[in-house]
Amino acid sequence: QVQLVETGGGSVQAGGSLKLSCAASGFTYWRNCVAWFRRAPGKEREGVAAIHTDDNSTVYLESVKGRFTISQDNAKNTVSLQMNSLKPEDSAMYYCAAALLVGSECSLASIRYTYWGPGTQVTVSS
């Protein structure tokens, strides 16, 4: 059974940093994409960053480029999202998601992802 569990959310002031972690289990860590999505109140869910587990290739939402970094620890089956220079508009519930047996590139389209974690809240105050 595939399980994804997010940790690391919290409250921080603008300009601060947080690191989210997604612990994955129940699937072979091969030919997969693992991504972070977020949903703020009253807004659509959007893909923030994704990483391909085979070659570490990544894709980012334009508004987080240069501030967020997605990475994986294969030994621990964990994907992390380091968030720096946080802004109030980054406040949202953040979700980890996995797409298994994918092609060579990852997408930030939520429809591509089958498995989802319960989410962790990030709040950035001005």
C-alpha cells in the first residue's frame, strides 16, 4: 500500500525558511515522479515542484524558482522541499504526491498524480 506522509510545516515570518519532508513507502523507488503541491484558501491547487526519482531532474513553478529546492534521499525514500525567502503568498496547505512508472519527465499537473499525502500547513506572516 502506497503511503505518503508530510512533515515540517509550521509558521514563519516573511523571509524565513522551512523544510518539508515527504516519507514514501509501499512502492519501488524507480521511474517515479514525486511532487509538492499547495492549495491556499479560495485558490486552485497548484504544483510547486517535482523530481524524477531516476535522474533527479526537477521542474518548478515559476514563482518559486530560485527560492525552493526539491531533493530526494533514496536511502530513506524521502523527498524534501527546502523553502527559502518565504512570502505571505506561499501560505497554503502543502501536499506530497507520487506518480508511479512514469516517462522521462515530471509534470506539475495534479491529474498525473495518483497518490497523495494528508498535507502539512505552511503559514508565512508579513
